[in-house]
Amino acid sequence: MGATLRPHQVHLQDAIERAISAGCRRIMGQAPTGFGKTILASTTAGKILDAGKRMIFVVPALSLIDQTVEKFYRAGIYDVGVIQADHMLTNYARPIQIASVQTLQRRTIPRADLVMIDEAHRWYDFYADWMSRPEWADVPFIGLSATPWTRGIGKHFDKLIIGSTTAELIEAGYLADFRVFAPSSPDLTGVRTVAGDYHEGDLSKAMDKSGLVADVIDTWKERGRGRPTLCFAVDRVHAKNLQQKFCAAGVVAEYIDAYTKAPEREAIARRFHAGEVEIVCNVGCLTTGIDWDVRCIILARPTKSEMLFVQMIGRGLRTADGKDDCLILDHSDNHLRLGFVTDIHHDKLDDGRERQKSEPKTKEALPKKCPKCTFLKPPKTPICPACGFKPEPKCDVVNKAGELIELRTRDQKTKVTHAERVTFYCELKHFAAARGYKSGWVAHKFKEKFGSWPTGLDGYPAVKPTAATLGWIRSRQIAYAKARGASWR
């Protein structure tokens, strides 16, 4: 019984079994979206049945119950009971139980020889309580997640096993490649940060401005039309507004949120797969557990969360017939902030303590936006792979009458983009760190150039300054020295 596994699935299953044989009982298996975690689980269930033992497979949402049962059936695993309200398959005597965590924490938990927790990054206090009970101490608990980076999850799992990475699966052809365009940069000045991510209310106002919404619609019509698309919004109001604007522009768009009833959601999915629906605008509910044929992702939702970012992108990386790649339209600067999804990787679980300062931080170089077509280029790629544009190097500082004078383009004189402000701030941070300057120096120099404080930019990483920024700093130092009647060298 069980499906035929691919090499990367065999690797993870074997590694988990070796860890259990070695005495490990709390194991986290990391596997990217599209890895086939449920297929792996069904094969494990087949081995459990062959051994005459019992297993519980836990999912974090009621909507995933029937989907999981169906996948187990496809793998030939039929002796399945369900723990979910009054489900028609409820039968505690069956050796394989598929349970929703919401129902399981209110019921008597049946005996099991193995527990698997799907989407384990969606952590519940119930899991910690369950795993700590003496009668379950020797039962292996296997967490499965593409993004097991929840703060503190390392307190509950002893071992992290990485089945594969997104980059490896793309290279092997098990996931689709992707192309990213960043057509517009939202102004997030004044958007607060709460619990490590943007304040949702502030963010909704910033992202629901008419100009930005219009650009989302126009860009998709130009680049994404003909590709089944998921659009990720900030909140329900924002998602509904985007759906209505798409419809007004002649695009067949639907709307899903956490309150959309299962029958309606299933009907939308059928129309989406039939090509009758072009776009589904959603908020917070299509980031895990769906295997739709998605060929375009619209990111209209900025985030600082690597988990949310990777889960959103992952919806479009599944392979399908005739699918060459997934087009990503990032209107949120997420890639400029976090890098490509293939660059995000952690080889340790977070144990809830502040990361050791001695731990080296090897932040990947961030992609750059092509100024002509907005394609996001990998670092150190001078020629745009999408349009062939190669920017000519320019000297932005000239020497005139003994003074350094900054030259600006016409666009710079009229309007400075948010991306330019962020870049300049990051370069100031790098310069200040290299010289041992205090953080206040960065803020004051930023205000000196733009006339406002760098509100909301603290989280951006330091970037090595360009010649233009170094020239500007030098000119300010010269001016300061002259004002004090001192020489500067």
C-alpha cells in the first residue's frame, strides 16, 4: 500500500525512520510546498498498517480533512477514520485517523503508535500539552512543514530534517520555475510593526490607494492575462475592493476569505480550474493546503514574515501540463525586502531564545529591479534577462568650483520613490556601521537629504553604499568642515 515515492520523498522518509530508530521522538521534517508531504504521509500510513499499528495524522483546518482522505484513498489507504465533528467517516476503531486539531483538542485522543502533524508551523498550545503527556512520551511525533520557523517551535522538537529545498526541486523539475516583476513600490511610511509584521490596519490603508490598486489591475492585464491567478491582499476590505476593480475592468474575479463556506469555495475552485474564473482574490486562507493549477501570483500584501512570503509564493510553484513557469507580480516590495524564495533557508529550529550574537548572518544579496521593465534580476546580473536592458554606469557627483554637487535626474527632482529612500537608508546604515557611528547619525543624514525621518525603515538590512551615496556623504562632510572653518581630508 502507499504511493510510489520520488527520490526526495524517499530521502526524507528514510531520514525520519533512522532518527526514530536512533531514539528520537520529536522530529520536524522540512519540505517545500509541492514536495508531496501528504503522499509521504500516506506511504508512512501504509507501513503502519502493514505492521499492525495505529497512526494519527493531524491537519490545522477543517477544509483539509476531505482533501487528505482523498489522497490517502488514492494511495490505497482505505482503513481510515476521521476525527472532525460529526463526519460520516468517524470511527475510532480504524487504525489510521485523520483529525482536525480543532476537534481533537476537545475529544479523547485514541491510542496511536505514530503521530504526524501537517503544516506544523501553525502551532497550537494543544500540541505542546499533548506531546508532554507521560503516556505519549515514547510515541514519535513527526511535524511536517515547508516553513518550520515559528518562534519557539524548537522547544518541542529535538531534530530538524530537511527533505529538500525549493531551489533543488525547481532544478530537478519537481517544482516550476518563476519570474518576478516588481511594477510598483508602495509607500509604507508610517505603517507600524506589530509582532514582527506590519500592522494590518495601517497596511490596508497604505495598500488600498487608488493609484496602487489601478496599477495592480493594469499590470496583470498587460503581463498576467491568460494565467490562472491568485491575488493575495491585506484584509477582507482590500481583497474585496481588488476583486470589484478587476470585475469592473472586465476580468472574471472571485473572492474568498476565511468565512467563505466550503461548498462555495469548492464551486469557485471548479470554475477556476475550468478557466471560467481568471483571478481569485483572497486574504489569509489560500496560503496552505491547496494544490490548484496557479500560474500567476499577485502580491498586493507586503510582509516581513518569511513564512507567509514563502507560503504565498509556494501556491504558484506546483508543476502542471503546459506550465513553463509561474509569473509573480510583486506590488509590495517583498522580494526587495526578503530576496527570492529560493534564497530563504534556515538549518535550525527557533527555540524561542534570542539568536546568538555570535551566529554568523549570511544574508543573501537582494535582487535588483530592472529600471526599464521592472523584472527582478538576481544579484550581480547587469543585463536584464527579460528585456536585455543594461544600465550605463553614471557618475552622479561632479566637481565644480571646489565643491561636490549632487546631480539628480528630472524624475528625482520631482519625486523620490519609496525604493530609492529605502536604498539610501540601507547604504547609510552600512556606512555608519563601518565607521562606528551611532544610529542617530543615519536618521539625521536621511532627514538632511529627504526632509523627513526614516520612519518604518528600521527593519531593512545594511547595503554597501554606491559611489553616489559615498559622494553625497563626502559633500556633507566637506560642507560641515567649511562651516566650522576647519579643513577636511
